[in-house]
Amino acid sequence: MDFCSFKICQKGICEYSVDKPLRCRKTADVDHESPVETTAAGLGARRPLPLWRRLLIGRNVRWTLFRLLVLLTVSSIGKLYFFPDGKPRYRRILVDGKSMHPTYENGQTLWMHTLEYTRLAPQRGDVVVLGNEGESPFYLKRIIGLPGDRIGIRRGQMTVNGNVYENYGHGRIGARLRPLVLAEGEFFVMGDNRPISMGGVVEAGNVLGKIL
């Protein structure tokens, strides 16, 4: 009995005997690709992610969860800072009138810090918003006198503790005011445009905030 061996040739598989080749048959239907290579190629070809998943989740779920955690943390900190106790820390104020000219012009937009005086007391020279919380109108004035100060108007000029106070003011005051002493929690306010601005004494509870 002759034993045959096989060898791959260009045309197909050639069958050999111990002496000479017997025949050569075509192998067009023979798959020479390794099963291992075929499996690896199949695993490497990933299906494209749906559009909704790419938009909502992204390709990397862990990275998306990390970004979501950072976003929630920043949002929480921002809410605590800008809306402490549910109230806005800053409020937009629109200047209406010319009593603060030339420091602020009519129609100008300003921002008020509503919590500025939660721990600090108003200081001389601060521009503040006056009024009742939740009610209108609001008034924009500058603090001239502090609790304990002796305030007066003499010859068209403001006096604080007997001294002429000309800081921030423009023009002469048409009204007169006999000297008075401000009690605890009282402030004297007036606009920078002294000829047309009306000044007076206000209580600390009517100071809603400070202009930034």
C-alpha cells in the first residue's frame, strides 16, 4: 500500500504518492483562513453606537458618569452661593432718574449685593438701594451720615460733625437742615446730584443692599 502525502500548490491540493504525484484538484471551495483569525476579526468589528446613546451617554460610560458628577457638584455649589436661603445674592437694578448724576446715568444697569450688610454695617460713601422688600419703588442714594453723627445742611453744603462734607457731591443743596444726631440704626442719605436730590434719614431695615 502506498502512503500519500499532500502539498499545497497554486492550482489546489496536489496528491503525491511515494513515487510521483497522482493528481491535482482545485480548492476554490476550501477556506484557508484560520478559524482563530476569523473569530478575532469578528470581535474587532464593533457596531456603531446609536445616535441617542452618543448624545446622552457618549462612548465611554465611566467618563460620562464622572462628568455628570462634576456638573452636579458645580451646580450645587453655584446654587448655594448665588441663592443662599432661596434668595438671590445679586439683583439687577435699573437707574431711573438723575439724582445720582454724574456717578450713574439714567437708564444705566447696576448690580446690587443683597447680602452685603448681613455681617457688615453700611459705611460712609456706600451707594445703597432703599425701599421695602418686595415692594416698589426703590431709591438709589449714597450714605452720608452714620449712627451717632451730627448731620446738618448749611449754606448749601452738607456738614458732618460740624465739618463740611463735599465728597461725591456735585452742586449746592437748595434745602436747609438744622443739625441733628442720628440714633442707633439710622443713616442719612442723599444723591450725588445735590441740587435736585432729596436727602433724609432712613433706618437700617430699609437698606436692601449695596451697589457693586
